[in-house]
Amino acid sequence: MNKAIYIATSESNSGKSIITLGLMSMLIGKTAKVGYFRPIIEDFEDGKLDNHIETVISYFGLDIRFEDAFAITKSQLIKKKNKGKIGDVLDLIIEKFKHLEERFDFVLVEGTSFSGEGTAIELDMNVLIAKNLGIPTIIVGSGVGKTLEEFLDGEYLAYDSFKNKEVEVLAFIANKIQPENLKLAEDGLRSVLPKEVLVSAIPVISSLNNPTVKEIVEELDATVLFGKEYLNNEVGNYSVGAMQLRNYLSHLKENALVITPGDRADIILGALQAHESANYPSISGIILTGNILPEDTILKLIEGLHSVVPIISVEGGTYRITNQIGSIQSKIYAENKHKIETSITTFEKYVDIDVLANKLSAFQAEGMTPKMFQYNLVKRAKQHRKHIVLPEGNDDRIIIAASRLLAMDVVDISIIGSKKQIENKVAELGIAFDFSKVNIIVPIESEYYQDYVNTYYELRKNKNVSIAMARDLMEDVSYFGTMMVHKGHADGMVSGAAHTTQHTILPALQFIKTKPNSSVVSSIFFMCLEDRVSIFGDCAINPNPTAEQLAEIAISSADSSLAFGIEPKVAMLSYSSGSSGKGDEVEKVRTATEIVKKKRPDLKIEGPIQYDAAVDMEVGQSKMPNSEVAGQASVLIFPDLNTGNNTYKAVQRETGALAIGPMLQGLNKPVNDLSRGCTVDDIINTVVITAIQAQGF
């Protein structure tokens, strides 16, 4: 059974990283433990890591040490080859690969990048490595600067090199193709390759080819004077500020890099002012050439600005620096999550991943690991795209999360807030943000404002709500966002980064209301532990539920578990296991368990049961030897909010588990609450589960 795949190319700058990142994302969703291996890497300086390895291990959180993820550097390879010791190199590669193969269910092997010294031997080495590892190959080819005939001839030669050594080629991916030529490239490859080879074509993605200011700093060995926090700004184009300011401003384009001598204070300050102005494009940074720094008074002026794009100083003259920048080949690196997520989204859009997965292997791991769970969440959300409203557009975390969600292309988004303020925040944060794909709303300016006011008034007038009160409340972002969901103008809402739980949930209780078969709104967290995903409920809403409410929470949590692909084995937690315990709290849990058994005899449930007996097989079997739940519970129901909230936080902090949620249960339409201490990843995960809830599981 196949347990690995080799990604190969026949030339430099093929965009192989897109395929690596896309494949890794796909594999993590289908396989419990995925490893990553680069047999040959570029030479690296002491204290630094290979960029490919660092990016993949960091982004996907792989349990691999850097030194285990490669076998040999390129200079070491050349020395071995010159001494006739290629056999030793292959032995080392096979040994390191086999160690990873033993540890992981599947290993993604990435071939060389054809850069620097030794490129002449790289294709043969890639063929030799794939052959000796005994694994199939995906070949990546670039269409840049080639006629169709040149492209097809070159790629068939690469294919033939592997086939002549009896290395199976599963797929061929044509990368960096002009959008209008995608079908031409695919049809051409299909005409020269066997029909069993999967053929795909990926267009040129300009944002992936644009270097960041950080890459330019490293290439030019530049000194960063200002704006270190925005070095991930992408450079869409560049221009030299050598003319008078009034003329130069007309040459500015979006995400432009301004190149000017360091004594041109007029250009420097003018470009910074243009960046802040709504009438001119945003710039990505400023390069000061000639090793000339602005005068102290100018530096002091810049220091006092609220936010500053990267301003860097270089030694070279303007002409030489401009030429150097034009020759920089952009890379994808660990800190640039936007490029990574764009790469994954691009791969999933243009490659038939289901067909490819079937070709790779029929292997499927049992159980649900955290990485598989998170991958499947995003995949499922994409299947039936939903529209989510984020009411807290003045919060940096919300804006960053929205930017990343746009790159992931997983949901449609509305943000409540001032467009100008959001534009300023985006500029300050130095992030990519496609405003054309986001609906930004100021409640009182919305075409639906008066309709929402009238609707709320009609729903709540019997509660002594006046039309004036309704008008005031509809200016509140939480009320307006919730009304969008109620009226069907959004499918779900995520809030709470800057508001209390009550502020988020109260409007939903007032007019979205609970489902017909629900009498209580409750919450669950998806606790992504090292080797499994458990569901904890209720840890956020109900302080001291009754036995009947506890039973309903258990049933709702079990249904949510099943809906998200986790077999529900429900543990009703208490300080006693089985029938031995006495006291009101134990009796409440015991009664709740019996209610669930009567209402839902199909569920596997145990209670009362202690936490250790619920999750530890040895303890569980010793206390309840015949239980289907003890030692293997996947849904853990806490008797009260005090216990649940503290337990989930203790588990999260002490084990490093990722807690996704809370996800609210029982409402007619999905509204989910964030913690005010939430991270950007928390927001993204909550938006994704809200989108899945909106699919009506």
C-alpha cells in the first residue's frame, strides 16, 4: 500500500510550493499522521533553517525536527558525486526516509528546486531518489516564457525520464499558465501523456509572485529604519521617485514600492501622505538608495506618525537597486500566512483533489485527529458556501481574520463598521484585503435599516418596545447583525471579540429564538487534543442547569458531535462513578442520564461518571468494565458552568489543546459567541463552524 508521494519538477521557479502546500493540506485531512521530507536542500547559514522545511513544519504543526526532515545539502551532494559516492547519498536518503515512514502514515517528499550550483544533475537525482524510495511521482511544470510546443516537449521529456526508470507518474500539473491558456495546456498535456495520468493546470497568481518587503530587505541586505511590523507587505510594482513630487504622485499604483534617494524628503513625505490619503493608492514601502538617510528633522517627523510603512536604507545607487529588485523571485515563507492560504485555495480550486486522493492511496486512518478534523471543517464549509456577518469591524483581530478567510475562500463575509476606518486599519496592519469581496455596512446607512427597525418593533412591541427604542437598538451592531440573520440577509453571525456573551446572545434570544424542540440554548467546545477531538458541553452559557436541561444539553451535544463526524459516546460527568455516589448533584446527573436514555435510546451514554473514568481506558474499565463509553468518551457533559468552564480552560492550558468554540446549540439560526480574549485563529474556526451550522445539519 502506497504511503508516500514525490513532488518533482524539471526546472527552477516552477511554483512547486503551491503543490506542496495544497497536497499537505489535503493529506492532513485524510490521514492521521503526515510526515514531510526533502532529500536534498539548499545550503543554509548557521542559525537559519531551510525555508521550505520551516514553512511546512511551522504552518501545519508537524511533529518533525528540522534535522529529520532532510538528508543532505546540495554542496554536500556535489562533493559526494565528485568522489563517486552517490551510492552513499542514496543510502542516507533511504535511511532517513524509512525512519519517517515508520513514524507516519503518509510522507510527502519534495524534490529539489533547481537553483544555485548543481542544477545540471538535479533531474537525474530526483528520478533516482523516487526510484530508490519506491514511491510514485507528481511532476510540476512551468509555462512561463514558453510556446505551447516548447512547454509540451519539455514536460514530456521530464515525464519520460521518470517512466524510463519505472517510476510511476500519477499526475502532471502545469503551473503558472496564463488564464486564457489553461484549457490549451491541459488538452496539450493529455494529448502527449497516457490517459491514466491526472492532468491539471494552474494559472499565474500575481499575489504569489509578488515579493514581500521582507524578501527585498534580505536580498539587498538592507537596513530597516521604520515599519518592521509590516515587512510582510506585498510589493505589487515599483517606481523610482526622481521627478518632482506633483508629477511622481500620478505614477503611484496600488501596493507600489517607492524607490528614491534618501535625501528626497519631498518624495518620502509625499508618498507617506499619499498612503494615508483616500485619493491615492496604498504603498507597500519606501527604499532609500545611496546609503543616504534623511535629515534628523525629517526622521523625527516620520517617528511621530501613527503608522508607517517599511522604510529601508540600502547602499547601492538607484539604478542598480531597481534592477536587483526586478530580478527577485518571490518565495513563500512561514510568517506569510496569506500567501500560504492563497496557495492552498488555488491548489484546491484547480486540481481535482478527490481523484488525486484516490490515485495516491486507498489508505484511510481510523479515528478523527485534530488536523483531520480542522481540514474537514474547512472542506465541508466550502461545499455549501454561506454568508457570515461579523459585527465588530473596529477590532483588529476581526479584520485580520476576515483577510485570511478571504484568502481561504471559504465563506462570504459582511462586516459592520466604517469602511474608511477599516481601510485605515488594513493599511496599519499591512495585510492583504480584497474589499471587492466584502460587504461593509454602517447600520443607519443601510437600505434595510428602516425595515429592521419596523420588524423589531412588531416583534417586541408587546414587551413595551417603542419605535424610537427599536431605532436606537438597530444602530447597535449586535442587534443589526442578528437581524441580518433573522431576515435571511446573512446565514450566521459571529461576535463577542469586543462584546460580552450577554450582548451577543440576548438579541438572538429575543427574535431568532430557540428551535421548536429546544427549551435551552447551550454551548460546546471542540477540544482538539494531541490524538483525538473531544466535545465539552456546556462550558459557556448555563450556570446551573436542571436535570431536564442537562439531558437536553447532552442530546444536543451528541447530535452536534455526529454532525461534525465524531461518533458520540456521551459521558455525564460527576464526582462519582456509577451507583455509589450520594448527594443532590450526583442525583441530578443520574436523573439527566435516565431522561436521555428514554428520549434517545440510540445514544451510547454513561452517567454519572468521573472524568478519568470517562477518558482513560484502564481507569474506565476498572470502574465500569461493561460500559461502551467508559475510557472512550467523545462527548463530555459537565454538571454546571463552574466545572465546565474551568475544566476546558485547564485542559487547554495544561495540554496545549486547541479549543474551537463555543458553538451555540438550540437556536433557530446560528449565532456564535467569541471570548474577548480570542485569537485570530479562534475567530476563523468559529466562522467556519458557524457556516457549517448554517448548512442545517
